[in-house]
Amino acid sequence: MGEISEALRRARNAQRSRRPASAPTAVPETRAGNEVMLPEAADSPHAAVEISTEAEGIWAARAVLAEPQGAIAEQYRHAAIRLSRRMKEREGSIVAVTSAARGDGKTTTACNLAFALASTAGGRRVALVELDMRRPSQTKALGIEPQVGIESVLAGEVALADARIPTQLPDLDLFPVRSRPEDPLAMIADPRTSAVLKELGRRYDTVIVDTPPILAVSDVPLLLPTLDAVLFVVQAGESRKGAVEAALNLIGAEKVIGLFVNRSRETSQKKYYRYEYTNDDAEAGDASNGE
């Protein structure tokens, strides 16, 4: 944990000493309703999906629902409450979940945090949005089969309401990818994507965005102007210190709201996570992962 915290501190110091011109290049910020007009439709979404609460199959991304009374779910709820408080302090609503490389458990983290937030929301609305266009995995991880995906909204083919999938959690809606678009990078770079995220930020109190690993592709730097914060997932013992440092430098340490650290501690059938936030009074706990 010390090496990861040191990498974050080093990235923060480097970011502060860097001139503005050296920040990651990104698409210009676009205001929904001005430069980009989103399709309109009556708010008549799909019927609510029932996400399985059974601890079977690929269930790591559903751990909060599958074992709601377990210690794993409780730790995700602790992380969700702290995340919610930090977002309120920043007066933001859109937080991306990313990692340096694939296999660190970012999708598992994003899904479980969304479930935890929705279960403790108290009427505050939560959206789980998938923007990992190259290797979308939420439909498989959650066992759902949407008729319309968020990629159709970003292509300007359907309204945002047409892709909204309500769940058995009254405060949670899903916006997964149904099928991989032909040109994922062009779709992410299109100003319509920024407009859609901003519209989601207006409609929901918290928007959890599952993004690709930052070092694998350039999607996250393109999204940074629209994001209010980034939650960074690390696999301790696997994530290389240099890769973590490079990723944090690309994001900008000031944008990182916290770390979610996978400790890779195997027990009988589960792999456990440890989360740690970036401030000095950070607390930590364990949460499950199976990705």
C-alpha cells in the first residue's frame, strides 16, 4: 500500500508543478442543449430488470446483491458512503471508475459501488453507465439482455430515455453497452458523448461511469473535461508501480477522488479488495471481487 500511496503523492506533486499546457489533450467541453441537441422521447424505458441475487455463476459484480448481509457488501457500502460524501464536497455527480490495465476489477468495482450507493441512497438517484466500448462486459456480468444500448444514444439514434433500464433497486438505472460500436474512439471523442454525460449528471445525483483502462486506450483522457472525479482501481502485487504512476499522471492527481485497492488475498472461493481514499484520514476495508 505504501508504494501505491507514494505513486499518488508523486503524481500529485508532478501535476502541481506542471504548466497548464502539459495537461492531457482532450476534446473541447460541449454544453448539452447548445452545440449538441439530444433526441427527445417520452420517458418510457424498458421494464425493470431483476438482477440476480444468487451467488452463482459470474457473480462478483453482483456481490452486494448476492450477499447483502455479508462483510463484503458492508465494506462496499462503507466505500459508497465515503464516495458520496466526497462527491458532495466537490459538488459533482459524474465519477469514472478506471484502472491502469485490464484485470484489475474496475467493472466489478463500478457495479458493486452502484448497487451499494442505490441501497443507501435514500431517494438519491444513481446511474451506472458503461463506456468501455471496446470490451463491454456489464450485460454478461449482470446477466441482462437490453434491447437498446448506450452506444445507440451516443450515435444519435435514440433518446437517452430509450436506453434507461430500471432495476429492482428503485434508485438505480442501468445504461450498458449492447454491442460494440464500429469505431469506439470516435464515439468517445464525439461531443455528443460529453452532452449525454452532462445530461445524466443533471438527471441523477450520482453517475458511475465504467471506463476502459487508462493506459490501454485514450478514452479516459478524452472524457476528463466532463468528469467530476475519477476512482482509480489498483491490483496490489500485480499493478506495476510505474504503470500506476503513469496512469495517475494522465488523469491528474487532483481529479482522483480515491483508490480502490485489490489486495489479491485469496480465500476458499473469493478474492478480496481493499479500498483506500487519497486524503490523510483514509479508512480501509475489504470487498469482494471475482474479475
